[in-house]
Amino acid sequence: MDWTTTHDLDTFLTTAGPFLRTRPDAHTLLLGVTATLAESGPAVYGDRPPRYGWWHGPDGRVAAAFVWTPPRPPLLSPMPDRAAAALLDVLAAGPEPVGGTNGPRAAADAFTAAWERRAGRPARLRTQLTLYRLGEPAPPDPAPRGRARAATAADRDLLVAWWGEFARESDGEPSGHAGSVADRLAYGGLMLWEADGRPAALAGRSRTVAGMARVGPVYTPPELRRNGYAAGATAAVSRAALASGAAQVLLFADAANRTSTALYERLGYRRAGDHSRYDFPPDR
């Protein structure tokens, strides 16, 4: 019941891919990130090589996995506490500092507890997210003024700026999003809501993988909020995800932001799980 790690994406997908595809909702982050890496190359998230791994359960089958694209934190699948503790040992022995973790709440908590025991100091809970799954889609009511359109390369600078602002507000990385924008534009994965002939909100979606697509980011500039533009953009990009062949459409929302969670629930999204992201402060 040991971890196996590799820098080879094909090896990871061959070995752990069937496990990830058994539960696309639980493994949405790992499926989405690996699909982007397969399509756009290992440098899409930065210049450090990604690392991948899988853990065999007592029956010899793959029962847990991770994907790590430094400097972002390792992304975890659901896993037993003992697998999370063993993974921390494996990653901490490598050259890259383990600066945090991101995953389903129980797995992230167990990995973080193992780090705190090793480091002798507390981690920082960065965000708690609710995972939502689209049930019966509902249009915004009342309907916002304007219309949705697919973003194009001509919108690139605006998209990068808005993605950065979204990241700042959600306590994510405020820069380094040009690669993600370029990747999304390549398959039509970004949509703008226009009002009065000008972009007013952004909503994106991941590729459809294993019948699953994930909505995000969703962003409206502060001066344009409370007009329903985010609702219009989210509903439009959700329809686009369904049209792309997704059987499950998912999204993450800040569990503490009742405004956004209530919006998604009005559009037909229903709670499907909880995720946590932790930061591990460096030794002083």
C-alpha cells in the first residue's frame, strides 16, 4: 500500500485514469487539470514539471491519486487518512516545498494534520468550498439585460485581467493566468455577458472529461454587480457545457459567500461535496 509517483502524464493516466473516471465528480480537479496538461503541455501551469501519483489499496487496486503542478499545491483525490499521511512523507522528501494542499475536505484535513505533526506548527485554512452539481437547469429570474457571447482572442487582455481579479478575491494566485486563458480560448471555454454593448461578466468552463465539465471562474467587476450579469453568464456557460456532451456540470463556490451559493442554487445547482485548501507556512 505504497505511493507510486511519476513525472510522466501518460503513465499516470494509464494507471490511475480508470480510477479517476469511476467518480468524475469526486475527481473533478484532477480530471480537469490532467486534461489541460494533455492538451496544452506540461508548461501550461508554470515552468516546474508536474508530478503525479497513485496509491494501491489493500486489494491491490488504485484507491487514491494526486496531481501536483508547482507552485500550486498538490490536488488530492478522496483517500484514507493513512494514505494522506504517507503521501505527505513522500512529497516532503522531494526537492519541492509542499506549500499546502487542495482537495475533498477529509483528505485535505488528513494531509494537513500530517504536515502539522511533522512541522510542529499550524497550517492556515485558506478557503472552504462547496462543490455543486447541476440538477434541473433554471434560467435567471428576472432575466438580466444583455446577452452572452463566446469570448475570442480579441478579449484576451480583459480575460487575463478579470481572471486575476477573480483569483485575488477568492484568495488564489493573482497572476500567471495567461496560459489558462489561452487554453480555454482554444476550445471555446470562456463566455462573456455583454450589457449595453460592453463586457459585464465572465464565466468559464473546463473541457468535458469522463462526462463531466466544471464551471469557473465566474466574475463580475465590482461596479457592475447586482445586475444579474453573473447569473446570465453562468446559465449560458452551463448550457454550453451540456451542449458539449457533459452529463454532469459542476462548480465550486465559496462556502462562506451566501450570495454566490444562493445564486447557483437558484440556477438549479445542488450541493455535492465539500473541499478545503490549506497553506503551509514556511519555517522561520
